[in-house]
Amino acid sequence: MPRTTHRRKSSPKPPPTFGSDGVFYSFLSENSDQLQINVDFAQVPPPQSYYYADSLCVSLDEELQMAILSFGRREERTNRFADRIDIAMPKKALLGPFWASTRPIEDAVDKILEASGISANARPIAVPESQAPTLFANMIFLAVGDGESTFDFYHMSPREVHLAKTQKKNILLVPTVRVIMSSVLTKEFFIKLRPHAESATRPQPVADGSKRVART
């Protein structure tokens, strides 16, 4: 009786990975120019400049689909910024991947505040009316500790992604700035973002062509 042999199906080979210094990518398919990009922040240099904030304001420009995050220190005995920096970033990056990645982080902040017996009510700040130094980022690495948090802002340039697609070059992730704040203000940051993040997941009405800016 002839022996029947069964050949084990070989699993498809994973696509080759390119990159270095914490930023790695692969092509979704052999003939595709779409990239799957993974960032290991343990290997990415942290921002060299840092700024301490005791107040924040969030502004969303629906027309340009951008967000402006204002971090600053308030004037004594007022609700206005004494000084601040503004960080512009794409609304999609802020309310999409970043917001989704922070759900367990907000839980950790809640536990820190509960253990400390501290109220999560931050002091209100007026919407800024003046210009301020404006930086740009499209990626945030957030880390929380016992009483403080660090927001590390980075920029991944479309130029870097284009050269990766066309020449398989390494992708450079440029550090922008580190913002340090208390756990109380970190919770306030989540509170201000939540309604915008939740509305971003709902169907949006047809735009009427007018410019709308939402501030919190």
C-alpha cells in the first residue's frame, strides 16, 4: 500500500524590517508603498529642552484639522498665562492613536490621585489672546510617576517617510520638547480632550464652509 505523505504548509515569511534608532518599518506587501511603522521610545533620544506647566488650554481648528496645545504658568492672583508655549499637532494624531494609547495611563493617574487623597480639580485658565512661541509635533510619549508626568513631543517628517518608501532610508524621529506637569494637571488634560475624542468617533455633520475653533 503506497505511503501517503503530508507536506506541512509553510507559513508566509514576515516582510523585511528596516530602520534603526528606535524607528522601524516594513512594507505592508511586496508591491505596496504603504508602511507599517513601529516606534520603540526606549531607543529614541528624549527631548533636550523642557518646560514646566501649571496650566493648559486646548484649541481645535476644525477647518485646518489641527490642535493647539497651550502649556504655561499663570500670573499670580489671575487666571491668565504669564508665559506659555504652544504646540501644534494634527487633530487626527492627537485624538486617534495617542488618545487610544492613553486609556490605561489615565487609569494609572486616577489611582495616583486617589492614593494621594488629592482632588483632580485644576485651577481654570483663560483662553490666551496673544501669540506665543509655537512648536510642532505629531507624536507624544507620555509617562506618569508619583505626582508628576512628562509629555515628550516628537515630529516624524513626511520627508523621512517618503525617503523610507522610495530609498529605504532610516526614519529620523526629531525630539521637539518635554513638558512636565503635575498629576492633577495631567488629569485635567484628559478631561479637556475627552469630549473632542468622543465626538471624533461619531459621524460628523456636513461642513458649512465656515471656520470653527473649539477651545477648552
